[in-house]
Amino acid sequence: MASTTPIPAPHAAGVREVVGEDVVARVLLDRLQEDDVAINRRAVARAEGILEAVALTRRHPEIYTVGDRADDVEHAVRAVVFDIALRLQVSENEVRSLLCTAETAREFLPLLWERARDGFAGLRFVEAAVGAVLRLRAPVGADPVAREYAAEAIGLVDRAASEWALHLPVGAFRRRLRVLVERLDPALAEQKHARGMADRRVVVEEADDGMTWLMALVPTVQAVAIKRRLTSAAKHLQKDRREGRTRDQVRADLFCDWLTGTGTDKAVTTTVFVTVPVGLLTGAGSGCGCGSTASGAFGNPVASATRAQLVGHGPIDAVTARQAFLDASGFRRVITDPVRGVVLDMDRRTYRPTKAQRDWLVLQHGTCARDGCDRLALDADLDHERMWARGGPTDIGNLRPLCPADHTRHHRTRMIYRSRPDRTVEVTTPTGHHTTDPPPF
């Protein structure tokens, strides 16, 4: 079926009259593989570039730091990671992950790292193998026998991984690697569990439509017990014929009630900032931009802009906003008349801001004021743009919320944090990079 005529580019006119469809498909897929090899090479080059930039900063911390303190190298490394993250438009955690991957693979996985350099193994394979290395590596202070065993085990992982990466998809690669590491790991089951316990944590991940996933990494026994208790309570509630919720919905509602202490004398009293337009309360307009009660909100940017907001997170629906207002023990008129709600300029003679100033800045910013940072202003430090030690007043015009990491960088590195007229904060790094804050629409 295939012709002996030279194969033209797949996008050329009349290609399907010259060769068979199977040959065209083969050319297209071969090109995809070639592109994948090139992408893998560039990804490794990027990781090695990060490694080299950090190594240079460790040798010359004065690039980023301003003094000669003992921890200057640590602050300089954090600063260069931040600088890289800004330039690559990724998170600092992603930069740190790439740095760890490159450092560990270079030292412990030379065969697999060479495969990745040549483009025949993606960084996902290397990251999985690095996780195995970190698990098998001998602890600090281990005896020579333990260190020798760890080196042999890691060498075996490197040889196996460099071969598997050529033939297996990443899912199968991870499964084989997991089985191999289980066989090689000399730790007892109790030690492995203790290691896993050290990673327990709670994760919050925002979803759409005003909803959020709340996840916890906890011991399996406790997780099963929690699910069974939720199910048992949900079954009891569903015996009431008036109960119209599904079992999943009941479990989710019970989960929230139990954790927030609803209906008990230990109910959660944590401050949550919600801005509610007066129109939502008076019935003059829903401002919710949803459903048939939107009253012209669809296609109306002004109506959409007046929706209720969970400060630092985004819009919420009108029903939830009204309920939040009714449940609140007190409120401030910060939307229609913010000046009378809080004192904006106090020209204070003390360093620490007032609660009224903090509340206003939380409402004004929602998140850390620095371009691109989405950490909540509620958890931020209030930073003096003109430093207090240099005569900067503690008033609204000189204060901005910065997350602890940005607050530390402002005072311990050569990063320049400049407030714009709209109070957003531009950062200029010592290497000349400037952040920007494009309009949202």
C-alpha cells in the first residue's frame, strides 16, 4: 500500500493521494516522539540551570543579601529561588522540587540522569526515582554497614530505573519502582509508619462554584473510623422520611458541623471576612450573577462586580452571603461607607497597627499585596513600606499586608518592594526583574 515516492511533509497539499493514510500517521507520530525527546532535554537543561544559579548564589550570597550575618547564605538561596519562580512564572515549591530532583539525581542516579539528558526519560520518571533514593538513603550518623547497603540499594534502583524508563509508561514505572523499594527498604513496618506519620497534614484545594476540597493525610485506622462514624450518623438521619439529602451530602454536612463545633459551646469563632453588598440584604438586587433572580446580572459587568465576596477567595452566592450576615455577631459598613466603618489614617506613634487598621487592610487586599501572591492577607504580616526604624508611620498609607516570606525578603534581602498608587506591590530583584500586575479583565 505504501509508495516508494519520498514522503512529503504531512501538511503538504495532496499528501493523501501520494502515500497511504497509515504512512502519514506514522510520520506524525514519529514527529511527536522526536518532539518529546526535545522537550525532555530542555526540561533537564532547565533543572540544571536552576541548580547552577543556586550554586552561584551559595558562593556569592552578596548578590541577594545586604549584610554579613551568619544566615545570609540561607536567605540568599531563598531569594534566588523566588527570583527564578518570578521569571519562570511558577511557584517557589516547584523550583525547590526541580532543585532537589537535579541535585539528588546528579549525585545518586547517574544512569537515569544521563537518560534524561539524552531526552529518553522525562522528569516525571526522575522525580519518582528521587523519591526512592530519599527513602533508601542512609540516615545521618549511620554505621558503615548501613551506608554500604544503602549505596548498593540505590545503585540497583538506578540501573533498574534507567532501563524501565525506556519502555514503560510512567504509571507502570512507579508501580515497579514501589515494589522494588519495598523489597530493598530495610526499615521495619513500625519505622515506615512513623516515617509516614511525619507527613500527616491537612490540604485545602479550592474548586468551582464556591466549593472547596478539604483533605487530610492521616493514619488509615483513623480515616476508616471517621468514615464509618460519618456513615452511621448519616444512616440514622436518613431514617427521617423528610430527609431529602443524599448520604454523601449528609456525610459532608456532618463533617463540617463536627469540625466547626456547630451547636456546641465550642463552636469555631475564627474570623472570616465576607463583604456583602447592601442590595443583597434589602432585596434591591441579588448581585449574585446566577439563576433567574439575577435581575440583569448576566452580561452586566457592574452587577457581577457587586457580588458578595469571601475575602481572599472570591465570589460567593447570594444565599450563602445573606446567611453569613445573619450569623455574624457584628458587622462594619465597609462597602457603602468604609470611612465610617474603620479608621483609615491614625498617624500612630507606635509600631504595632490597630485591629481596625488590620481589618481594613484585609478587606482592601484580600491576599498578600505582592504581585502574584495568593496567600491570605488575614494570615499576613503588616509591613511598613517606609521602615518604622527610618521614621515610617503606622498608618494605612504606609502599611501593606505581606505574607511572612515576602515580609522577610523585604527586610533581609536586596529585593525592592514598591507600592503602586492602587497599593499593589511591585518587586524588583537584584538581577533586574520587575513583576507586573495586569488588570483582571
